Amino acid sequence: MTFSARIALDVDATRTRQGIVTVRSVLSFPATDRVALRVAKWLPAFHAPRGPLKFLAGLTFQAAGKSLPWTRDPCDPFRFLVEARSPISVLTCSHQFVGPTEHGQGRILMGESMLRLQWAGLCLYPEGVDQREIGVEATVRYPEGWHAASALAVERRDDARVHYSSCCLADFIDSPVLAGAHRRQAPLADGAVLEIFADEPWQLPAMQAHIDCHANLVSEADALFGRRPFTVYTFLLALSGQLGRMGLEHRASSENGVAPNYFIDWDHSVTERDLLPHEYVHSWIGKYRVPSGNLTRDFSATMTNELLWVYEGLTQYYGHILAARCGLVPVEHTLGAFALIAATYGERPGRRWRPLADTVHDPIIAGREPLPWKSWQRSEDYYSEGLLLWLEVDMTIRELSGNARSLDDFGTWFFSPSCSTELANPYDRSDLVAGLNGIQQFDWEDFLAIRIDQIASDPLVAGLQMAGYRLSWSDQPSEWHRCDQKHHSYCDLTFSVGLKVGLSQKVIEVIWDSPAFDAGLFVGTVLLKVDGEGYSHNVFLAKVGAHVDGPDPIMLTVRQHGVEREVALEWQKGHRFPVLEQVARRPLLLDVLQSRRVS
């Protein structure tokens, strides 16, 4: 392919312990005496202008052996202007990517034995050129003895240096690297591989059955979508207590960060095992079929986010469905997950004032920072409230068609490419409605408007009821809920007293208008005692369970803003955990969760 501009990157990624990557790039472009360069600002997976600008340091420019001055655009800090006294067509740029070394600085990307390379922070590119018309080739030096994995094709390897083949800027930035000292490469199926890196070698998987579940995921996605929008897919999986946990989608790969005990404590990591299915589904929903407002020709162009309840909501639905179909998550756990989601998002207090459509702006508004009153402010609810929406769509199609058709038919028809190399295909809301009507005639526009655009105070549980279940309550959490609390180290009393408690006895969420809210608790409150007994999760659980139909409140000793005080928690109804109660002889949801792959 002929490119209008080219970038040659020489990257030194050997100082991972300090989180420093050194970059030298040579940019070639049509001659000009005023060069405008950009750092990627809008990255599709972030849904916000959160390009890694703050980690760029030590920036210098040279042309013909001479240093050139630069300034930053005062109206756009992602834009750099380089002044040359005469027209130049080749520019050398040097800088460092100084990544976070503590979690408070951002998601940690480099550790003692592992690193993630996200090219957006390493690559300045010329302004005004379509991102598919800028050619990039990169050479990276990794620490001795390390392995590296990426969707990028490798041209050659020279000891610790890897030379990647040339590709366009759009594909380059969409193809990150995971590298480390301890690796297991697990082929999953023709055209898919699981690249696993761990902090320590004993954390790598030892049981083939665990790998087989991931191989089944590829087969289940093939059965759902029919054709793949990629030639080869690379799952990048980091098992790490040093690097930040994460999930980021790309068309031919995904970045997945889970706890280091993901494989060695398989039974209790179950609530992380829908992550890879979610990110894999994005290859079709979000990367190949792209909402029109998210498909841009330059990483500096604003994205609108208006269809994130499809991009993320439908992906969230199919992430859970495929996790069950492929065996990564047992069906009973999936039912527990749906119960928890329905209880959390179906009855969220903020639904009384803020429609689901407005939550798509949250990545921009809140920058994915913690919120003081998430249940009232609402957050990125388009993920899991979106799941409930698409469950109802699925059940509606099945009901109207006499179970002859389902959302799977829509997934195959709407999100399947004609070939693996087909360019990203944009759609808008009218296309979506037309697509649904192509599967099952119905007033889908009105259906979506009521659930997405309007304020909704009623619980969003119609899909569960049509699927053969109703949301019910138990004095014991479901296995999914229990495992999630253990795996992520929190105590969840959301649906009784109205709070969650995390590490260091600190309250991490208070539900608006709950007993905890009325008692004056808020995020950051430290619980010291419960009814005079020193706080622990088990003590708190026991006290809540013991307060049933009695006259006395639960007395808490707390520390707020450095001041110790006593507060009365008015709750006398014991424990209340969400579960699904079967109300149909053969629930449709069980059919939805059954494997579709051809053996």
C-alpha cells in the first residue's frame, strides 16, 4: 500500500521496573516549514478524550541534524507545532513514555516481569492525514529473555529486538503488545491464540481443561456470528498483581488483565471469566460494526458515544451468554450474575431522574473516576442496564416468532462481515431498528425510546420474566455473588442496609435513600465497631442477620473526616441478597445459555 506519510519507531522498553520507555521516531511527510503533530486523543475503547498525553516527557525534534523549537497548541494540548526555517520532509522526534508506578497515577502498565505497550503513547503522527494513509513500522528492544505477543506481524527478531512489519497507523495503534518473562502460548483454534503472561511462572495454567474453555469461546463466537472480522486473533492475558486489571478491545486482539490467581484458584475466579468473552465479542460489536459517531478518520476527532448501549450493552449481554455457552462460567453462576445485575441496575435510584441514553456521556463527564453517589448520579449504566435491555429484546423476538428466531439471528445478520478484511462498517439508530425489523417485525423504535430515552422508575425485569424467572430475595448470596465478594475483597450489603465495605474497613459505596444513607454514611467512612464489637466483614454480616423484627437499630462506631462518632442504622429485616426464582417449567434463558458450537 502507498502511504502519504510514514513513521519509523525505535523503542527501548528495557527499563520496565521504573516504568520508562524511550522512543525515537523518524517521520516522513510532504515538505513543509510548519509541522503539526498530534498525540492520539480519542481512542475508541476509552469512549473519551483520554489519550496518554500526561505520560509523555523529554520531547525534542531535529531535522538535518539541527534542533527545532516547538510549541503546544494552547487550544488543544494534544497538538504540537514544530517550526522549521525552511521546508522539511523528514523529522526526528525523541521522547520518553513515563508510565505510572503507583495505582493513584493511573493504570500500571509495566512491572518487574511484564509490560504492556500501548502505541498511542509512543507515537506522534502528522496532522491532516487519514490514519489509514500513515504507514508505521516499529522496532522494539525488550528485556533479555522476555517474550512478546501482539496482533502485529513480526518481520524478524534479532536477540531482544523485535522488528514489526509495516502497517497503517489505525491498525498499528489498534494492535498493542503484551510482553514478559513468564509466558504460555496456547493455540485455541485455527486463527486464534491465547497469549498468557504471569508475574511468576507457577501462576501460568497447568490444566488443559481451562485452556479448552477458551478454545470453546472461539467456536461459540463462530456459531453466533458466522464469519470473523479478522484473519488471526490474539488474546493478550496478563495474570498480575503488579499491572492494573483491565479489558480493552481491539479488532484482532484484546488486552485482558486479571488477578494472578485466575488459573490457580479457578473456582473463585469465576466472576472474572466473562472478561475475555466480552472483549472478544467487541471484534464484531464495536470494532467491525461501529456506531457512526465513533468512526473517525483521525484520533483527534471527537466521538459522540450515542450508541454505547449497543456497543457495550449488547456486548455485555453476549459476553455473559458466550461465557456460559463455552463453559468458562457455569450456568448457575450466570443466573446469579443476572440476578445481581437486575437488582443493581433495574432498581437503581438514579433511574428516577436520568435516562439510560444520558449515561453514555459518563466516560467524558466522570473520566471513569470514582463517584461519591454512584447509585444516584448514575455511572456507565449502559453496560449492565444495557444487558437487561438486550435480554428483553431477545425474549421479545423469541416470543413474537414462536421461538423460531432470536437475537442470535440479528447478531449473525447485522454484525457479520462479508470477509475478514472488510473495513469498519458504520451504523446509526435507524439502521439498528431496520435490522431488528429484518429479523422480527415490531415497533422497535418505540420499544427502544421508552427504555433508553425516557426516565424509567419501574424495575427493568421484563426480560427476566419473559425468560422464565423472577427476581427474588434470599438470606444467602448466590454463588456468583459470593465468589465476586471473595475475589474482589468486599462485603456487599447493598440490598439490605444499603452499603458495600471494602479493604481497611472502608465504605466503598452507599445507596441513595437507603438505611445507610439515612444514617449519614458515605464513601470513605471507616467502620470501627458494630454493636460494640470490633469490625470485621463476618461480624457485620452476623449483626445484620441477627437484627430481624427487633426494636433496636444496629449501632455503628465510625470514623468520618477523622472524627469518631456513633450512628444508628435502622434495619430490622435481616439479610437480602438477589437470586432468580424459576417460574417457568423450562425457562427460555436456559435455552439461551446452551452451547451452539458444532462438534
